[in-house]
Amino acid sequence: MKRIPPVIYYTVLRLLTFAVPLAVLLLLGIEPWIATILAALIGLSVSYIFLQRPREAVSRDLYELRHGAKKPAEDENAEDTVSDAAASDTVTRSER
């Protein structure tokens, strides 16, 4: 079974930290705009305190992606090969 990417995992958890308090506050009969603001503050606080590991995993993946620590996938290599071949073909045609 494939592992869930950290960015998806973290995003779902962040959405839940907002949606659950919002649902509870709306069920309690609080005004929707007040409930939304309170749910956002609660979600921000909860995610900052309890979601440190997923946040760091996302940060680490972004850093590795940005600084080239991960090798490009095979399809990216294939695309590069095709685009390089097309570019060299264009150069050869223009020289004629």
C-alpha cells in the first residue's frame, strides 16, 4: 500500500482542525460569521500545537524538492529527452 504524501496528510488534518470546531459552534447556535472566526482561531491554535510533525515533514519535502535532494522521476527524464531532441531538430532545420 502506498504511503500518503505528507502534504495531503497535513492538509486534511488542517481542514479538520477548522471544520470540526466550526460544525460544533454552528450546532451550538452561534452566529455563522462569529463561528467561522472562532473556528479559524481554534484551528490555527490546535494545528500549531499538535501538528508539528506533519508540518515538519511537509517542510522537509519542500526543501528537498527545492534543493534537488530528490532525483527527478522517470517521466521527467523522458520529457527532458523529448524536448531536447525537439530543440536540436529545430536547430538543425534552421541551419539548412
